[in-house]
Amino acid sequence: MCLRAAWVSTASTWATCWPRCSICSAPTPAASGDIMSTAVTRDQASTDQACGRLGAAWEVLRQIPDPEVPVISLCELGIVRDLKEIAGGLEVVLTPTYSGCPATELIQDQVREALAAFGEIDIRVQRAPAWTTDWISASGRDKLKAYGIAPPGPAHPDGVQPIRLVHRASLTRLACPRCGSEQTEKLSAFGSTACKALYRCLSCREPFEHFKPI
């Protein structure tokens, strides 16, 4: 085979190479695979920025204590239902623990003050669905118990209460959050706040409050 024939029958390497290097006359081999763009669109950047702001705002909300039970935060109590971006600031959706709760306005003031750096704070009070103690987080329940408050048991959905055809004494007793004994008795239907009842342990003789399930 002549040299000309060999040159004609050999496939060109330019199809799999980048343009020539500025300091080298030979073609530079191209990397395999598709070329990926690292450019970030404006919409993607805006979305990432919004997610970052919301994440930072949630962190702030997790640090706000409940004014009546300061051992847990508003988020652990379950009254912060949503957080949204709005023009010029944030919208916070709150559900009070019960209608007429005296701490509602104080909680709103706490939220506005804590989130002031995020712009205008619009607080929307959402009363339906009604708050339930089932919304208290697991970490919140652990903190209540460590603080000496018996956490609530599971609440009944839709406010339905079953009719119990058993003697009151046979019902499951409330365990003391201090020593764990179930030998307890109720002293009052109301404790330091309307949402708690006052009990006493018959074993360690210590009084304690119980967060009533609703």
C-alpha cells in the first residue's frame, strides 16, 4: 500500500479531539462523555437562596421558648404550623394551644422580634385544625419529663372520647415523672396553667404537673 492510500484510509482523529493547544501543534485528546455545563440559572439561584433563608428562619424559631412552659420551644410544642416566603419578608402560621390562650399575643411578639432580621413578618393565626397534644414532638415530651412535668398521652382524633365501662380505679394510672411510680393521685384539675393538672406521687411524695391531653 502506498503512503497516500494509507493516509486516505486512516480515520481522522480531529473528530475525537479538541482544537489544537496554543503552545502545541498536535491535537489534544478530548475527554470521553458529554460536556456538562456548570452554569446556574437565575431561577435555581433564587430557589437556593429562598431555601437558605427559610432554613435559617426555622433555626431561629426552634430557639424561641414557650412562655408558659419555657423548657420546650414553640416548634417542639407544635404550634408553628408553617413558614413561607412573602414579598419583603416571611409569613408564619401559628395555631394556639386553645382558644383564648393568654399567651397568644406574647408568642406573636416573640416571633416578630426573633425574625426581625428577615424583613416584614406577617403572622397568620390558624385555628383549624385545632391544636392537639399529639403535635408535641418526641424531644419536647422528653424535655417535659426531665423538667418534672408528666407528658400527655395520645389524644383522641376529632375530639371523640370513648365511653369507658370500667371502674375508675382500674384505669391506667399516670406515672410519676420523677421516680416512675404509678402510685399517683390527682390533687387538682388545674395546675400553674389551664393546660396542666396537679398530681402527687404516693411513692416519693413529690407533687408534679401533668400536661393534659387534648
